[in-house]
Amino acid sequence: MNKDIERIDQFLKNVDLPEPAPGSHRYALRRQLLSDIERRPTMSERRRIRRAALLVAAVVCGGAMATAVGVRIHRYYFEGRDADGVYHFGTEPETIYEKTYENADGIVRSVSVTRGGGISISSDPDDTMDVEQTRKDLEETALLRQQGARELMRVIDTQVNGHPHRTCSYRYILSDGRERTIGESDPDRKDRRTLAQTEQDMEEIEALRRKGERELVHVWETEVEGRIHRTLGWQYVLADGHKRTVGEGDPEPEMQQPVLSDGQRDEMFRLRRLKQGEFLGHEDREIYGKVFTFEVQQYTLAGGIVVTYSAGEPAEAVKIRLTEADWEEFRRLRDAGAGVDLGAYEEEVQGRRFLFKPQQFILSDGTEFIWAVGTPRTN
């Protein structure tokens, strides 16, 4: 098993479609979600392996050629290089659904669903990447993905406390003959929603919202000089069992006023993606009768504006994804041979048969993590 590939794939995490937010909160939440969601693929150039992290909040669909009807051209821009030497590229978010609702009191809410994303590519500390060529490669790869011009090379299955996630590693051949290998979330995920399903979901969510049938599962806060802007993430369970989380502004008037301009929000989340902030620790606070654990970061914007950003999840929530520290612990356990073999199995994935050899690891906080890399079966 190629341990370089293993080290790359260890960073893979879940990704979810950015959810709706009302009115003035929509833009801020879009940036928050695109910053917080994580799906990390891999990228290699011929035999040289490079780690990569892909933050994508949409299913790429349709088209056979760049000039064909229905093909969407994905334009990437360079965001910067972080302190770890990772190069970050992004795409502009795109609104795919938008509608306004008016209640019996005449109050109007705007709901939208936005998708977008980016790619982060790490290299050796002394390497200098050709940014413009890489940007073009990413755009060409996006077109090849739409055409289905790729080969499934590896499947990585993980489970965190029973919560499964699958990543598929594809090989792409670029027009000049170079190869790129990119790990992407499983295109056959059962929780993927089409545009038609999304529109239906939003209508059902609005009905559930009016009845109060929802659960508070996330809280995001941005603070400047004691003023706080807060967004609440409400989870809805739909009739088909699917769960969706929708962001809404806090009903408290003092929490609704934005504390940053659109440009300042962009700058803060760019600094967040580039890891150019100061970690202030974790804190537990009660929000609307529920205790949340917040991860607190601080960022200094141009002009000296200091912003404190806090992302909270229910304190009693079962962990469903690993932190960076968890991944480090997992690697140490794996390298020490501390995994428990669970027995090999075979499975056909996208028309190709793969052999999996899962191992179970128990982390220091009691988290159960199962790791299985599927390799193609040969005759």
C-alpha cells in the first residue's frame, strides 16, 4: 500500500451542500459554510504525490465538451499560500435556488441555496508552484469531470463513531498528457440532492419551520468590539428521512446587525482558509436552552480591525468527523500497528471490483475510527 497516498487520504472529511439563510444573513452564512465544510481530495503529478484538500459544495453535472450546451465552466482564482505552504484556489459561489416567503404578519424572508468551493494543494516547503498553470489544470480537470473522462483508481472508506464517509480517487489525463489524481466525495452518496429535490426540500422546510418542527444544531458568531452577529443552524427532518440544516439570523435584534462589511467578511474567511488566525481555545455556552461548545479564533483585518469568530456545536453531540489533532493521533496509532483487523471484503464500486482491508482504531477520547482503503482487484 502506498503510504504517501495514505497520508494524503487521511485528511478526507465530509462535505455538505451550503444551506439557505435569510435576508442579510445569507451572504455571511454562505461564506461561513464554504469555510467550515471540508472535503479533502488528493492531487498528484505523474509520480510526485501532493496532498490536497478540496472544499466543494456541489455536484458537478452534465456536458461532454466545453462548447456543448449544459457544460458549466468552472473558473478558479488564487487565494494565497498559508503558513504551512499550502496553496489555496477558489471558485465564486453560485446561487442555485432563491425564493421569498411572507408570513401572516407581512414579514418577508428570503431563502437561497448556494454552491461553490475551492482546492488547497500542499507541496514541499522549498517548492514553488506555477500558480497560473495549476489554475488552468484545475479548470481542465473540472471539464473532464463533467465529461466523465476519468478512471476510478482507489476507494477510501472511513467511519467515525459509526458515521460513514466514502472518498473516490480518480485519475485524469490532461490535454498535454500529464496525469492528475484527485480524491473526491463519492458521487453515489445517498444524501446528494438534485436541483428539483432541493426546491421540494425548501418548500417542505418552510412548512416545518412554521410548525416549529426543527432542532438547533449549529451556532456561528462574529464579534467586533463587543458587537456580535449571530447565525443559527436549524436541522429539519424531511418526510423521506433526509436531514437538512438551514441557517437563519438570530431573532434577538442586537444579534442581527452585521458587524463587518461584505469585503471585510470575505477578508476574514480568506484569512480563516489560509490559517492566518490565532486559536483562542474552546468554551461552553448556553444558547436558547442548549449548551454549545465553541471553537474560538481571532483574526486581524487590514486597518487593524480585530474579529473574533466562534463556531459552536452541541456539547453532547457525538463526534462524526475527526479534528486535525485526531488525524495526527490516528497516524501515530497506525504507524505503531495499533489497528485491529476487521476482515477483508470485496465490493463493486462504479463497475469496478475493489478489495478492502478495514482496521479499527480507538482514539484517546474514546472515538471509534475505522479506516479501509479499497484497491482494484486484478484477474
